[in-house]
Amino acid sequence: MAIQTLTFIFVGVTFVLYIGIAIWARAGTTNDFYIAGGGVPPIANGMATAADWMSAASFISMAGIISFIGRDGAVYLMGWTGGYVLLALLLAPYLRKFGKYTVPDFIGDRYYSDFARLVAVVSVLFVSFTYVAGQMRGVGIVFSRFLEVEITTGVLIGMAIVFFYAVLGGMKGITYTQVAQYCVLIFAFLVPAVFISILMTGNPIPQLGFGSTLADNSNIYLLDKLDQLSMELGFTAYTVGNKSTIDMFFITAALMVGTAGLPHVIVRFFTVPKVRDARISAGYALVFIAILYTTAPALASFARVNLINTVNNAVYKETPSWFKNWENTNLIAWVDKNQDGKIQYSSGKAFSGKPQFLEVRGLEGERKISNLSTSNKNELYIDRDIMVLANPEIANLPNWVIALVAAGGLAAALSTAAGLLLVISTSISHDLLKKIFLKDITDKQELFFARVSAGFAIVIAGYFGIHPPGFVAQVVAFAFGLAASSFFPVIFMGIFSKSMNREGAISGMIIGLSFTASYIIYFKFMNPSANSIENWWFGISPEGIGTLGMLFNFIVAILVSRVTTAPPEKIKDMVDDIRIPRSGDAS
Amino acid sequence: MNNSHSPQAKTYWKENIRLVSFLLFLWFVVSFGMGILFVDVLDGFRFFGFKFGFWMAQQGSIFCFVIIIFIYVYKMNKLDQKYGVGEVQGRFAPDNKNFHNKGSKE
């Protein structure tokens, strides 16, 4: 069957499944809507957390990025998994014991201040909207490439599906659809990886194939071959790093701490019945995440070898159809600099900037671009995002595998989008309305507001998906930087330091946030041309600056709390109560 | 409420801190230590088809994270038992007291 028919079938079946689950798991109360009634079994919560966490970026982009930057890709691999250790050991069990609905709830109650709550709400909204825009874009890309519909139509379909199960089911609906989405996305990620691993190394387990010899009897290790190929084309060896050690250190730390501080991940731990369930479900979540995260670097290296072997010195006219398909979606471009009709691939950019396609075709039938060519030998532009999606085609896998990858990409994007939308709607209906502005509303009214704000948030997210702001890639650094420099320190100190008070927490959050935000805004938006290592503080890139912001947050908070009044006794009692699993009044 | 102020609760918390500090030390060594700071030194050793530092950075550290969390879960459950602060066993229902009464208690 044709790829497109198969994709329609796969995507259609999974969508029907998600809707069915939504109808089965409708929310009746705010308790259901915010935290699924607090009755999610830990293993299901682990899967839901994994799907919630692994976004379009993890599924579609990460292996592609690693494929192009080699060893330095470890910042994402370690950063986006190591955060779960912090979450499991330092935050999740205590927040579950606290037992309220949101991160601003904890910050507002622990620091006995609606102002602290408000600062937290604003950060939550900012972080979550940043993130959700990228997800909707991912949905659009998958639809437009595999189902050949307009990106706009794709985004609208995605919006309708998410609207249905998020608005109807709330956290309860989202949790169980995320469990299904996890199964779809991990299956879709593993199947091509296993196939390619067998083809290239003869070993069906990608994690082992990664370290095996090639299947062509040459007795050369895959990674050694890759180092050799990379150097022949003028790249640095794949297994050698380019980033400075201090930058690697700071970026990894910012991603880890940011992960632990992301509101849509934290809130998942409010949904399990008990403290011990919160602990173990963080463990399950990391196992489920690790399955993808240990496969991704293997896939990245396979894809890199395959790509180099397939395209370098290939005659353009004879390239396989995937090459031209992706060229037609603007994600591959080729300029025949030496006019030999063959693709020369080497280090350096083929031309400046992103390709600007013209309506005419060149001598070989390639799409002409208006960009100025550079003087190096490289003739090829490849968008990193296509590696995972194109990989099955590059490796000549059967059509159903390609269709499966499309369904997996959608599952990854939709599950994360739904989790984020829920956090946004909760922040508005619960933290802003119920806790600050409309304290008298009933549970029914609050639920109504939660649904309205979820619907409203979906419309905004969809708008960003159709008209993506050019800065989506840049703002990801922002989301993690802000989560690392604001939420993590105040939540951590709220649990581990009884003497931390309102004044300390608020000034820490504000200093951490404003320092991190101004550093990123300066280098990413105001003066992007200065964004290079010579101008960075201590050689720390904007991606890693959240770590420094976090340290400032800690220092300022501790200093300020020393010279201001200690928190009231009842807050100290509350902290004592959070620290032990059994309820205070010995039930 | 007395239960959470008891000297027993204090020792429980101290032991908890000791466990968490030790595990975080491991966490730091396998990721920042072996995957970043000493990666080039470890690259001098082979581990199957990998350079060891590269493997730690892209695979090994993740396996270690999983193990660290499971050690934590196991040890904490033991600790809860030892100090009798664990939750009532076998009750699989949301602890409604925790959700609704917090506010009124304060």
C-alpha cells in the first residue's frame, strides 16, 4: 500500500483510540480535572509522565541534532534525563504530600504570599506557552509532509483532537490518552531503530548495535567508521566534542534543573494516590524515557553514516525519492557549485541563511534558491529536524514503518501539548481566579472556567502553530532557563529549609528570573551578532545561563531570609508535615 | 500534628538527607564527572566498540540515573518502615483529607 494510505490508516486509528479514551475518562469534579482524582496507578503515571515529557522535540528533533553535533549531543541526553533524579529525590514525594493542585499553589501557600503566587503563575504561563507553540508546529510538519495537507489544516485537526480530550477529560482524560500515546510513540521510535540496527550491524538492539562492528564484514566498529567518514568530509570526529567543558557543564545543569522545575511535569506527581507512589512513578517515568533516550544516540549515529553514504557524491538525478520529497517541503536544498551534477557534502554551510526557494528548477531539475553561495565545497543544506522522519526512507524500510513514524511523531506532539494546555488552564482557573481574584466561586463554576480557559489556550496555541513566531527555537532556552532559575530553587528551599521566608523566596525568584531573562534577551534578541564565546560571561552560552541564574536565586534568597523575619510557626509545621509521608493526624 | 515534630521524625529526616546526599553525589559523578569533566581521560579506555567517556556521556549516565532512583525508592520505603511514618498499606484511594483539609487546618 502507498505510504499516504497507510499513514491515514495509522493516524486515523490512533486518533479514534484517543477520543474513545477521552469519552471513557470524563472529568466530573475539579479534583478529576486537575489531578485525575488523585487515583492514577504509579506505572500508568510513569507512562503518562514519559509521554507528557517527550515532546515533538524529543521524538523528531533530538536524534537529528545529535546526528549533526556528535558527542556534544550529550547535553540533551543527560540534561533531559538527569533532571528526573532531582525530581524524584528532592521534589516529587514532598509535593505529593503537600497534595494541592499546582506549582503556584505550593509557592503561594509555603511562602504565605499572593504576590509569590502571582510571580509563579506568570512564569508558568510563559514557560508553558513557549513550549506549546513548538508542539503545534510539530503537528503541522508531520501532517504536511506525510498526509500532504496544508500545515494549517494539520494544525486545525490537531487542535480539534486535543480540544476534545483535554476539555472533556481534564487531567483524567489526558492521563489515559498519554498512556496510549506513550505506547504508540515508543513503538514508532523503536521499530525503525531496530530495523536499521540490524541492517547496519546485525544486532537487533540499537543500544548494542551502536557499539558493534559493521555488518559488511569489514570488522570496523560503527563509531570508528563514523569518525573516519566525518574527518574525510572535513567535520571533526563524531566522538569528539566541540563545546567548551564549562559550557557543557552549565548547559547540562540548566537542562537538568529546568526539567525538574517544569510545571507540567511536576503536576503529574500530584495525580498518584500516595507519597511512595510518587517516588516509584518517577522511577518508572525515567525507565520509559530512558528507552527512547538511549535509543536516540544510536539512531543518530546510524542515520549519520547512512546519510553520508547515501548522499555524498551521489548523482542528483538518481537520488531516491525521499531526497526530492524533503526538498519539496523546503527542508533540503542543493546548489551544484562545481556543475558536475553530483552532490558534494562536506563541513561548512553551503550558503548563508535558510534556503529561499525560487519558482524555477535548475539544470538537473533541482529547486533553485536565491541565497548567496559560500566559497567552500559543501553543496548541501539539510534541516536537522528531518533525520528521524526521513531515516526509515533513507534506510529503505517498508512503507508501514514510515507511516508508523508519522503516527508516533503526532503522539509525541499531542501528548505534550495536552499536558501543557492543562497546566495553562489550571493556572488561570485555579491559581488566578479561585485563589486570587474570584475566591467565592463554587467547584462547578471553577470547573467551567477551567474548561473555558483550556479551550482558549488551545486557540492561542493553534495560532502559534499556524503562524510560528520566528523565535520558537530560541525560546526553548528561555523555558528551561526560567524554570531552572525560578521554580527549582524556591520549591527546593521550601521543602529543605524551614527558615526560608516570603521575602527571601520572592527576591530570589525575581533576581534569578530577571538575570536569566536579560542575558538570554540580550544575546538572542537584542544583539544576536554578539552571541559568541568571546562575549559570553565565563564562556557560558545563553542555553546554560539558567544555571548561574539558579545560583543567584539561592544566594539572594538565603541572604535576604537571614535579615528579615522568620516564617510563622504554622508554616514551619506545614514543612514538618510535608517531610514525612504519613498524614499529620495519624489517620 | 505532634507526630511530625517528634524526635523520631527528626532522625528520620536526618537519615533521609544523608541518603539523598550520597545518591546525589553518585548522580554528579556519573554525569558531570564522567560525562563532562573527565570525558577525555576516560576516552582513553575502550568499552566494547565505544570510547568509555563517550559511552558514559551518551548512554551510561542514563542507565545510572535509573538505578539511582530505584535505590532511592527501595531505601526510602525501608526508612519509612523503620520509623513507622509510612502510609497505611493497601489503601488505594486518594487521600481526600490531604486535598481538602489543608486550608482549614492552617
